[in-house]
Amino acid sequence: MLIGPMASRASIAQFRDRLRIDPRNYVAQPVVSLSRCPCYDPDSGGLAGRHVDLRPYCLYDGEKVTIVPGGLTRVALRPGSLVVNSSQGGGSKDTWVLKGEE
């Protein structure tokens, strides 16, 4: 994975060579601005801002769609990183929406 705006010239050159060898193995997409939220940082023992995105849970029973409160929050584990997918070094956290009785 290469995030162009954050990559060095050397990284871009290396990636270009790999891309030319096997272009069908890659997909390009624009860089998306991600939200940030406080996450526990085991290195400092405190909270630190990390980039995140939310994957909501939608249930379909063949007739109607139900959006479940909460979802899966994918989180960039390294400071400043935009990589949230687990196959590339990101992590995940369950996200719960709590509400009182109506």
C-alpha cells in the first residue's frame, strides 16, 4: 500500500516499479479525510488521537433493512497513519451507541 501524499520520492519510485511489473494487482483510490478520536496508546499509557472510520452494521431480512446502533470502528494504530484496515497494520474496536429509556 502506498499513500502518495505521505510517501517519499524513493518509496514512490519503488512502488512505481512494482506497479509496472503487475498493474492488475493494484487499485488506486483518492485519499479520504478520516475522523480522529481518542484511543488508548499502550506506549504512553494514556489517550492519543488516532484516525478512524466507522463501518455500520446493516441487517437485511429479505424485506427490510435495519441499521444496528453502533458498528465496527477501524483505527489507525500508528500516530499520524491513515491506514485503518487490519490487513495493512490497522486495528478495530467495537462501537456501541447507548441511549436511555424513552
